[in-house]
Amino acid sequence: MIKAENIHYSIGTRVIFDDVSFNINKGNKVALVGANGTGKSTLIRIILGQIIPSQGKVSHVSKSQQIGYMPQQIADLGILPHKSVTDFMLSGRGLDELKIKLSDTLLEMENQELPEKEMMNLAHKYSESFDLFMGKGGYGAENEMLEVLIGLGLSEIDLDQIVSTMSGGQKTKLALARVLFSKPDLMILDEPTNHLDEETITWVAEYLKEFRGTLIIISHTPSLLDEIINRLIYLDGDGQVLTYKGNFSDFLLKKGQEEIAQEKLHKKQSVEAEKLQAFIDRWRGRKVSQVHDREKKLDRLKANMAKTNNKKSELSLSFPVSKEPVKQVLVVDNVSKSFNDNHVLKNVSLQITRGERVAILGSNGAGKTTFLKIIAGLVRPDSGLIEIGQNVDLGYYAQEQEILDLEKNPLEELMLATARPQSQVRSILAHFLFPGDRVYTKIKSLSLGEKSRLALAKLVVEGHNFLLLDEPTNHLDVTSREQVKLALKKYTGTILIISHDQEFLDGIGVEKVLLLPENKFGFLDQIKS
């Protein structure tokens, strides 16, 4: 069991958690839910002991439990550059080291000149290691490993490939595969589905349904949460957490009922406040004692009203276009790109006209991000031609927001991107949920969801007429994702997008696709048929 007691944690003057307590029992499958920036990933790091709260503590009843953790960011995965895919996967259960230990012990035992006592010690050492090896899956473990890799869409992967040479999407999938394969007592997954298509998410849901340990998960995929969780911890953004039983749909129903009840209470309190204020205004200076009593009651009522009127801000955005380009906005002719012996792109061609919405589809490692970076001018192709039409103004949204300067704050980042006055920029940032002093927070201290919002805000102030979007909904909460979809649907410019979310692609009006590595380009129904 995990027991959090009176947790308090702040970043600067911003309170993330204020006297928070909760329990997670053994075998529970718990989702952490809340808007971007409410502290979900921070809470996970507090549970793991990576962050120490200023007050309170988190205790684990079982000190010897095995923990499997998949963080959001690839940089935090701890993947060692010298490990092959097989060794990295087996290390999830410690089997890679056990295999080396067994092999080394056998080599020592081959020395016939060893004294009998030392040989007996080696035999005992080998027996203990072998029993441990078999207890962790033994010789059948590699078959289990392959089942997980296939389930996550990594069936074509080279098991001898060094992990550091893989694409970002492949690394993320592999990190998830390792955690699932490890079968820990406590599994913690921070947005595990960002690089997964619907079919793979369904497989993950089935796997996690069968998982017998304790699960803590952050995900913005409601269908996944509905399938696997039985508890939910909601972070309200005001430093408090609320716990709910059931799955995500149960939570939405209960939360909706609570909001309706709060709205009714707030209306009732508003009517009462108006009556009290009318009495005070009418009898001020005459019925001094009664007026004084009513003023104290009104103050208490207003304090309660502030608590019940807790509607949260939502992302508000649109993507304006500063100028209209020519009809033929992009021509790509036989573009190829290799990294050493890895041929990522080979003779890719397409043409995009003004206003079209085109998706780049393909498995992880197929070169989707590389292709987008070539068009954005961030990577040089080895061969081929890229022609950008006249008056085309490209805006690039990077998958992990690497184009943001982490040492700057949101206000500085946007002021460098536009000639607008600071008052307008601050207004735009407020629309993207960076109110007040939040504009002065260092970007490196923002959550991934907040960085995503900031990158979108940067695109808005720059007014591009051709958007290159690499997984724009990764790390966004459900509400923000829906609003981005609606804004892009209304956008009058051209879009070239990478996304694993077919429902999102349908929602923004994508009709054409480039399928990699097959290099097929055309209408979606033709490519898929």
C-alpha cells in the first residue's frame, strides 16, 4: 500500500499540493487525472521519492517491492547507449546480469585445478543464480519479451540494434515494453500511449487488465482508462486532490453531478448575498447592530461563494493567417536521407496545394519526424528537391518542444517571436492558461502539457499559413485536445501533420496521407484500400 500524508509542495510562490493525503491499496489500478500543469507527473515523482515535499511524507508498506516506471520524457528513460534491444528488455527483470553471472560462474567451474571446497562454493553459487534465473522466466523469458514487442508494434525491430540509435517513437515504445515485460509489483506509467495507434492501445489495455500488481497511470486516453482503472485521483489545480471509485466514465458522471450541485448552490448563495446587500444598503447608519451582523454574514457567504464558484479556465485559441500563399505551397521530389547505414527516407515525393490537410502515417522509425524536419529546414536531405511556394510562411511544432528556449520564460519566448506589444502578448498567454505571474516561470520548470500549450501559443502569434505539426496533441489534457482540434478545423491555412490519433485527424478534415516507408501519397481511402 502507498500512503501519502499531509503532502505540501510548492514551486516558487505557486502551491502545487496543499496538505494532500490519500491511500493506494495493493492491487488498485489508479489514474491521476487533471488539467495540464496541475502536478500529475510531480505527484508521481513524490511517490517515487525523486522529489521531497516540504511537508508530509509518502510511505510504502512493502519496502522490497519492485517498481517499474515509465516517465513522459525520453531523456528520463535512462537508456544506456551500449545496450542492445534484447539486453535492455531483459534488464527489466535483471535477467541480463543473471545470464552474465551464470556464464562467468560456469567458466570458473571449468578450471579443474580448483580445490574441492571452492568448486562446491561455485556450484552453490551457480545453483542459487540458476534458481533465480528460472524464477524470473528463465529460458522462456525471451519468448515473453517477443510477445510484448509484437504487441506494441515492434515486430520488425532488430533485437541487436543499439537502443540509442532508434527513433524517439521507438525508444518510447521500447521503454513501455520493458516496463510491461518486467512485471513489477508497482507499475507507474506517465502518458504511455502518446506514440501508439488505436490497435496498439487496445492491446495495452488488455495487457494491463490482466496485470496483477498495483498500477498508477497518467493518460489522456479516456477509452484506455475506462478499460483498466478502478480508482481515480483528481488534481483540481488548487492544491487539492479528490479520490473517486470506478473508471473514467464513472468519474465524469460523478464530477458532472457535483458541478451541477455546486452551480445550484452558487446561484442560491448569490440570491442570498443580494438580499443581504440590499438590507445593508437600506439600513446603513440606522439599524447599526443588524447591519453589522448582516455584513459579517455577507463576508462569510462571499468566502464560501469563492469556493463553490470553481469553474476552471479552458484553453482558448485560433490560428490566424497573416497572408495568402500561392496555390502550390509545397513540392517534394525524390527526397532521400540516411544516418550512417540507416536509410530513413528513400525517394519520397508529394505535392500539396493551398488549404489541404495532409497526414504523415507510418510505424515508429519510418522517418516521419525526419521528413517534417527536412521541410522545416532543420535537417538537410542527402538528395532530392524541396520547393516552398511564394508567400508560404511555415510554422513548425516540434514533438518534444525542443524549439523552445528552456532558460527563458513564456513571456520572453513569445516577445521574441512577434512585434506585438507586451500587453497583447500577455493577453494571448492568458488565453493559453498562463495568467499573471505564470508568464515569468522558467520554461524548463513547466510540465510537458504546459510546454505544448506554449508552443501552440508561439504558432498563433507568428501567424503562419502552413503548419507543420509533429504529434501536437501529445501531453495535452482531454479538454485542450478537443479545443486544438476545433481550432485547426477552422484554420484556413495548410496543414502537414504527424499524429497517431485517427479520430483527431478525421476531426480536422485530413483527406490525404503520405504513408512511410512505402512512399504512397494520395487520398486516405485509396491508400488504405
